[in-house]
Amino acid sequence: MKVGLHPALNDAHVDANQPSSQRQMSLAISAIASAGQVRNVPLNLCLVLDHSGSMNGRPLETVKKAAINLVERLNPGDRISVVAFDHRAKVLVKNQAVHDLDNVKKQIQRLSADGGTAIDEGLKLGIEEVAKGKQDTVSQVFLLTDGENEHGDNNRCLKLAQLAPSYKLTLNTLGFGANWNQDILEQIADAGGGSLSYIERPEQAVDEFARLFLRAQSVQLTNAYLLFDLMPKVRLAELKPVAQVAPDTIELPVQQEGSKYVVRLGDLMTDADRVILANLYIGQLPIGPQVIANVQVRYDDPGSGQEGLLSDLIQVEANVQGVYQSALNADVQQSILALAKYRQTQIAEAKLQQGDRAGAATMLQTAAKTAIQMGDQGAATVLQTNATRLQSGEELSEADRKKTRIVSKTILQE
């Protein structure tokens, strides 16, 4: 199993006469099987399920069905654990290799709705259980809740989520219904290298669980970090210099190791690229092809039990021209639009919180136009509809706000 690493600039040509040029460097990163290699790394899955009183009836029944469907799709060699929480948390199924699936399904089926909600208690036990089986596996937590963390501590949730890199696991969150805290669930997923899903209606639970499960099954390399060196006269932008734009949009923190910049990627999949966008400023350079950066990925291969492997080092070149002619890259332009849609929606949300409804509506309209430019009609419809509601004096419902957040980060799953 190898790393596919494909860098590109939004414009590969640079004007030699300009003292400074701004460029976006895109990096598409995935796991690639060698010729004839067919191998699935064992999955180490922990389901962390909210069974508080508000889940009573159809919500809990559909979540149990979705969870049981996943359990039935596990392969020999995979591992499973299940944690349930209300205002306390308990381990229903201890981390174990897949063998007695009937008992696992029985434990899930016994869940009944009662009590309040303490997300951090469930998350803590989930991390502890999945950590027991992390050796040479792809370790994933699926945390589902329908409520606010009224019996828990949101800061503790974030501190627990920030442990994910050191435990080499991925945290995915699923918000069920309209009353969960989108900020907390998004921050848990972002810190845990996973994704945030929105289950608006109970019947969507099975499909959302299955979609996340397929993504987890396509992971072949884990604990990946992007390493890059910038050449003299090349620097990162000072504000929000690096973001991921696929499969979800996330602002990424950047650290330094000596002369290298380091960005955590997490899992690498075979069926979807992680696309990273770095905002660079390039000073005046001599005419001709010029190396502006060296890029590489450090990763673990759980299938072979090897850790800290390095991909081939790849040079990123710009062609510096005395007579400048642009050479725009359509794929990178799409990534730039995806990031713009996300940031414009964030500004709209901030304006709405400040009580600036007109400003929020204008920014949602701008984000809708950006979505149309990138061909994301689903997002454009949601964003424009909500802009129109605000302009007509309506309030946005909790469902409206949550769908806005989801479409800002990814392409809406229908």
C-alpha cells in the first residue's frame, strides 16, 4: 500500500516582474494499492449511542436498526465495541474480535430510552474501548446523539477529542433530529479527524451509518501527516493558511518540526482523496522553472504493522515568466470555491448570532452563488432558501441552521 500525493497550483505560472504573487497549492492525498493487491485492514469500530429519554420511540428504534445493520456487515478479523449513554455511560459490548455477533446485536436491541445526556461520559468510554484494539487496525468511533450535553461538560468533550491523534483513532459524530449542539459535534469530529453527519429524520439513520461505514472500510493507511518545506522567498499566509476541502471542509492547524510545516491528515482512503489547500505567497524569483516547495507524507500502514513510513518526496514547481500568461488549474479552482463556500457560510452564521439578519442573508446569498459556481446545486438551494427566509423576516429553524452547516462543509447527502 502506497500514498498517492498529487500537488498542483491554482496557477502554475508566476510573473517575474511582481514583487509578490499569491498562489493556492492543492494536494490530493490517498491510499493506493499496489498492482494486484487486494487487502482490507481490520476495522476496530466503537459505536457510542445516546439512549436518553428524548430518543424514545422511533428515533431509538431506527438507531438500533442502523447499528445492527453495521454489526452484520463486519468481517472476520474486525473488532467491535458498543457504549451507551444517557446522563451516565456504560459499556454494552467490550472491545472484542468479531465472533459472537448475535450477542452484540442482542445487547443493542435491549437498549431503552431514559434519562438525560452526558456526551463526554460516552465519548470517554468509547475512546477507552476502541484503544484496546487499535494495534494494526483502522480504529473508528461513531458517536450519535440527539441532544445538548446538559449533564456533561463540553470543554471535556473537546479535550477528549483532542486525544484522538495520540490514540491513533478517528472520531465521527452523528447529530440526530434538531436539538443537538452543532458546534460541539463539529468540533469533536474536526479534532478527531472524522466527519459530522446530520440525521434530520429517523429513516435516514440507516443510510448515514452505512455511508460512514463504507468510508471507514476504505481506509488503508492511518495516522498520516503532510510534511512540507517551503523554499526561500516562499511563505505561508499568516491567517488560516491551510484547510482541508475534501471529503469535508475543515480549517487545519499547522505546526513546525524544524524547517518543515506539519499538518495532521488522519486516515487515508482508497476511494476518496483528502484534498488540502495551502495559501502561499511567492516572492520575486528568477525566470524559468523554480522549485517552491517539497512535499511528503508520513503515515502508518496497519496492514503491515509498520509505523512512521515516508512517501516519496515530491517537488512543487512554478514556471516564472518574464511575460506572464496565466495557466489556471480547474480542479484547484474548484477547491478554492469549496473553501470560499465554507468561509462565507461561517461569516453568515456569525452575523446571525450578532443579530445582523440582513448581513447574514447577504452572505448566505454569496455562498449560494459560490455553490452554483462549483456545481453544488443542493447547497445552493439550501443557502438561497435560508437567505430568502431571513430577508422576509422569518426565523431560521434549528433544522435550517444545521443543514446550512452541513452543506457548507461537504456536498449534501440526499
